[in-house]
Amino acid sequence: GFRFMSAGVVVRVPGKINLQLSVGPLEKTGFHEVVTVFQAVSLFDDVTVKSGAPGSGISIKISGENTDHIPVNEKNLAHRAVELMAKKYKVSSDLGIHLNKNIPVAGGMAGGSANAAGVIVGIDAIYNLGLKRDDMEKVGREIGSDVPFAISGGIAIGTGKGDQITPALSRGSYHWVLALSASGLSTPAVYNECDRLREGMSIIAPSVSEPLMQALRSGDAKELGKTLSNDLQAAACSLRPALRLILDVGMDYGALGGLVSGSGPTVAFLAEDEEHSLDLIVALKTSGVVGNVLHVGGPVHGARVIETL
């Protein structure tokens, strides 16, 4: 049937911090089972999805800092998202995609996954498909393990490869200080290093940290800070030793907790409030161990349309 089509939409998508990332043993498939607790934070990419002339195909443009190395072909997760959505819902893939990036590239904050999530939500809106969040997350799962969370946002538990999303009960909002690195880390490289560091050790199946869930339910930032954990942190620090210095400085200056986000190299520090986060930023900047430091808040919404063109 004929569906009303809009000319285009802008979708705003958040980056994420993993408050917990527990990595199970390396399986024969080459994957690890993970249990993670995600929080979406106020560092956003804006994804514009516009309908193009018939036969124009998929085009991707990117703007933002440190974006020179991002592929604009089928290697880009946004490109894969267009192809999958077009095939699955029988809509045209003649689309122009513009990614305006603020989430660090290869920073452990799932920027590439966020862009794919933005495309899925954008195509749903343009073609008026009326998809449920569940449907969109299902498509996301086929693209990458962090895509479903970028659609759901908020605070959620991720199981399986991190792609099976269950919203978590939480209250309050949290202040984070992010120490960004100029160059990224490859997620597969970090997992390989994790396997190397754990060789010969018996690794148990991952499970959700009850103290962490308790801290979120009570909205207690101090408790949350104590319960942050990331099984990939040792590997990220092994590949990028400067991360240890950054972690030390942040903790010395009174962060409630600190950890490498996901596969890194972004380091996230939990602050008590806005004032404390500003003190932390000054301390980190003057320490000389890190150049680019930001204050963000969470939790925030997942991918959603902010403008219709």
C-alpha cells in the first residue's frame, strides 16, 4: 500500500558508558558471552536520513572531529542498517545519510553502533513504518551488539553478546567526566589482549552485579562509584598504558569511581554533582595526562527523531 513519506528526518542518538562489563570465557565460536549494564549519556551524534532520487543509492557524509578514517562504504554500520531495513521492510534504499559526530570514534562509547541505530529509527520515521522498539532492536542485533541499546537508551542490562536488552530500574541522574583520547582502540584487539592476559585462568560465566543494581535502584552515586567494573579494562590499559595514569589522576582528585568505557580508550569518572565534575575537569586538564575532557550526564533517551525536514 502507499505510505506517506517525509523528505527526511534528523535523529539524535546517545553514546554509552558500560557501568559493568563482564566478559565470559572465549567460546569455540570466537565470541564471548557478556553481561553488561549500559547507561546512555549526553554525548550525541545527529543522524540525518533523507530520501534521494530514484536510483541514487546509499550515500554517506560525515562531519565532526577525528572522522577522517571512518569508511563511507558498506563497511560503515549505517550503510549496513540501510541495506537491512530496505530488504526487510521492502522500502527504497535511495537515501542520503549525514552523520554529524560528537561521540568519539573507536572510543568505547559505541558511536558506530549509535549511527546504525539512528538510521533504523530514521527509516522507520521517513517511510512511516510504525515499528515497535522491539522490531527496531531486532534489526539492530543483526548489525552489531551495541545497536539495540542505542535504540533503547536509558539504563539497561545487556546479555548474550550485549545485544539482548532489558531496561534496569534506576532513579536519579548521574554526572560523568569523560577523558577522551585522540586516537581510538580496536575492539577486537582489546578482546584478543583480554584473552591473552587471561590465558590458563578459569573464567566463570558472567552475571549482573547485585550491588551495582542496588546502587542504581537507590540512586546512590557514591555506592555506584564503588561498584563500577570492566573486565576489558586491564587489556585496554595493557595496549594503552597512559590510561592507568588518567585513571589514577581522576581517582586521586576524588572521583566517586572511574573506569575505561567498554573497549576504551575513553575513561569515565563519576562525580557527585555538577560542581564536583567541574573540579575534576580542571584537575585532569592541569595534570597534563589528558587533553580533551568533557562533562556529560545520564541517563538520556535512546535514538529519537528531533526534526522532520
